Amino acid sequence: MTISKRDMIARWFTVIWEDRNLAELDSFLAPSVQEDDMLIGQLAPRRDIPLLVEVFHTLLGAIKIDMHQFMTDGDLACVSYTVCAAGADRVTPVAVDGMMMVRFEEGLIAEIISSLDCLSMFEQLGQMPPDTLAACFSGQSLTWK
């Protein structure tokens, strides 16, 4: 039985990102994806995703990913989503929007192009001042402690 692209991406979010079941990573990635192949910007999924998942959970605590719009065209699928968390302290809620485009080979992920509003995430976590982006557009500079 072939799983739909939408269901595959939903499973990717649930199994890998929410449940942190990194032992299942290979069940999502096409055999053509090698250990050091960079599919997500400068990230190699087989090597870097486990670390990134742990970093996100350290910063955000348990996460839930809600998918919104979903489109397909041939071997491509695109989804908009929101990552929601109560925060690592379970007091600082975080909601961050993202978009992801996936290219499939024989029902498995062969390529990912992903964008997550990390600036907003770091603002919500208190690591960046509120309205950082607006300040940057005004020409102001940030001064680090």
C-alpha cells in the first residue's frame, strides 16, 4: 500500500519531530540520500536532523506541528505549518510558522526545502528583543550583552 504525500509529511512531523523517534529516519529518506547529502539548506538529514530535533526540544520542550495548506505537483509537495510548544519552562508558549517543499522518489523523501521563522521563535523565547525585525528594518543595530 502506498502512503499519500500528505500522510508521509504528517508522519515525518509526528514520528521524527514530535515523537523524536530518530531510529525511523531511514524509513522516510530515499535510498539515494547519502549520509552527507545536504537536502535542507546546509543540513544533511541523516547526519544533522537528529541534532536539530534535540536542539528544538531543548529550546521549546515538547512540540506539536499543525499542517495548514498542502499542495502537490508531480513528485513535489508543499505544506505550510505551525510548530507549537509550551516552551522548555512550560510557561513560555511558542508558535512558529514554516513552509516546506518536499521532492519524493518512489514514495520517500529525496529532497527538502524548508523555511521556519526562527527570528520569531527566538523573539518568543526571549533570546532576541521583541520586534527585532522591525528594529532591523529601521536601520538600528542590535547590541549583544
